[in-house]
Amino acid sequence: MFGNIFKFGWRNLRRNKRRTYLTLTAVAIGVMSIIFAKSYFRGIFNSVRDTVIKTQIGHIRIVHKEFLRLERIMPKEYLVTDLNRVKADISRIPDVELMNEQIRFNVMLNHEDANEPAIAFGINPAKVDKMMDLSSTIVNGKYLDESGSGLIIGKKLAEKLKVTVNDELLLVTTDINYSTYALPFNIVGIFETGFSSLDKHILYVPMQKAQEMLDCGDAAHEILVYLKEREKAGMVCEKIEKIFSKNNPGHSIAIIPWQKNDMIESIPSLMAIFDVIIGIIMFIVALVILNTMLMAVMERYHEIGIIKALGFKNSEVFSMILVEALYIGAIGSVIGGIFGGTLSAYLEKTGIDVMQLTGGFIEKIDIPIPYLDKVIYFDLTLTILVGSLIFGIFTALVAVLYPAIKSSRMQPVEAFRSELKV
């Protein structure tokens, strides 16, 4: 009889095609939505992590402990000194692929009658471009020349100052001794990343010029170390610590692997928000499936009364409804998995342009560049796919438990009197 229940349940699906298509569609759309949302949010997580590593902290960040403590105000005097020797020692570690030193300081920009505060980054142009592809964001002029006296500036900052390529900017700041220092620069290029926080406030100058303005000699605020395999960050940190301890016992330099960086450790709080959103989506999906499956059973009370009158037992009616729900849940979930998985896999390669998707809304607000990339690439995993399929099947089965129990216990006469018809 158990085998007949499966046959009978399959035949029932074909008896009312409209009802079957409706319930299958509800399950499929629900599963597809979950796969899409989870892949998208996982892609955001990857983008946040990779962009933070690429632009801000490297796989290992070497920085003065006091600079780290006061980083928000960007103190100028706390530096990693003897830069060339330190870099030479670290470069001997086999796992190190690239090092990128940089200086950060507040400046006041002056052009004719216009004045504007900004943040200047002293960089090695070639190394920064290798990690950030900064040269691809140049919309006017050319990329920074390491040996020149030029600078590149964000497009919105240039618009505020009403300057363009070849105009001269006077940069005014204080050096590590808090003496005022001013130096003129020619604008060689204007960049546009699409993010207001970067384009409105940032400019880049060659490292040598930044060192000259701060009067800091062979030093930088931080060294970012990039590894061939980022999982080895902890082990390489130990080797770097030995180098500093050997040359300067009791040193005040912090050596931080990317896993223990504050910016990376703050990502779980971002993901917690995404988890809440995913939970809401799953709740809505469950309600839609529940409502559709509930109605699909309740509208069949007359049919259930007939089969009970023909001699079906309560357990057989209950099993038949569960089998139908299993078929609908499985088929709908597979359909949703195919469409959701295919779409997510496609967007995993092409990505979604956040700027275009939001109609330029993000450009109007300050979103820190380390936390969001312009193009989000989905990240579809087997866990997401299988988990979504199981959710669809499980929800379909749970949705029919109450009506299955109720209808299996109904007497044929009670079922015939039911007025619910769809």
C-alpha cells in the first residue's frame, strides 16, 4: 500500500495542473530568492574583506603602536624608521610577494582664492597600482610618476577647487616637528573611483615628496606586506617580529596579520546585518510556501472526503498529503535551484555594478572605499545551493502538517460539508 501512496500522490499532482503549477512556482521562486540573496551577501563579504586587504591593511600591517592608537587623527611623528633596511630584511622571507609603504597626513590645499582640506597619501605609484589598479581610474591626465613633483587628485575634490590637469596646487601641512611646511605640486592626473569618500577627500603624491614635507627621512607610517598565500600571515608575522626584536629589542612596532586587524574583525557585525536580512527573506518565503501549500490542501477537502468514503485510512490520507508535499517541495526546489544557481553563477563571473543598480545614489553619500567595491561578484557555494534546496523541501513538508493532520481525521460527511473551494 505504501508504494501505491507514492503513485496516487503523483497522479494527484497531474489532476489539477493549475494548483500544482501555483505551488511549484511558490516553492521555486522562494528557493531561487534565497540562493540569490545568500550568494549576493557572501559576495559582499568577500568584496569587503578583499578590498580592505588590498587597499588598507595588506596581509600583514607594520605600524607604530602609537600611530595605531591615534590613527583617527593621523599623528605624523609615529613612524616605522630605517625603512630601506626593514624592507630588505623582510624581503628575504620566501612567502613575501610585495611590500607597499605609505604615508598619510592632513593637508590644506590652496589654489588662487580657493582653500580645501584633504588627506594626502605618500605612495610608491608602481606598487599601489599593482594592488589597487589605481591607474585605471584616471579620467583626465596621466598616472603618478614616482620621480616627478606632480600629484593626482579625486575628481570631486578637483571640482571643489575648480582645478584641472596642469594647474598648480599649494599643499600646506606641518612636519613631524610641527613646523609649517608648504610645497607646490602640479596636477598630473584626476581620478574617479565612483565613491564620494575617495573622490572628495583624497590625493596621492610620490613617497619622496611626502617624506620631504614631513621631514621624516627614510621612514613611513606603515608598511603593508602582501603574501603569496594569505593563510600564512600568522607564521610570517612571527618571522618579522624576530627581525625587529633582533635589530631593536623592546621596539614599539605593531605587526598585525589581516585576520586580527580591527577592520577585518568588524566585518562580522556587517554580516550579522546581512544574516538578519536573510532571515527575513527566509521567513517571507516560508510564509508564501506555507500559505500556498495550506490552500492547496484545504481546497481538496471534498476530494479527501470521497477517498475516505472509499476506505482510505487516516494514516493513508496523511501519508498521501505528505508525499504530494514532498514531490512539490522537491520539484519546486530543484527548479528554483537551477534558476537561482545559474543566475548566481553567471553573476559570480560578471558581477553587479552597484553604482548602476542604485541609480547613482551611492555616489551622493560618503561610503568608505574599503568597505564596498563598485562591482559586487556573487559567491555561490555548494553549501548555499544544498541548504536552499533542503529549506524548500522542509518548508513544503512543514506547511502541510496541520492540514494533513486535520483532513486525515475528518469524517467523510464533515469533509463533504466543507465550503472552501478555489
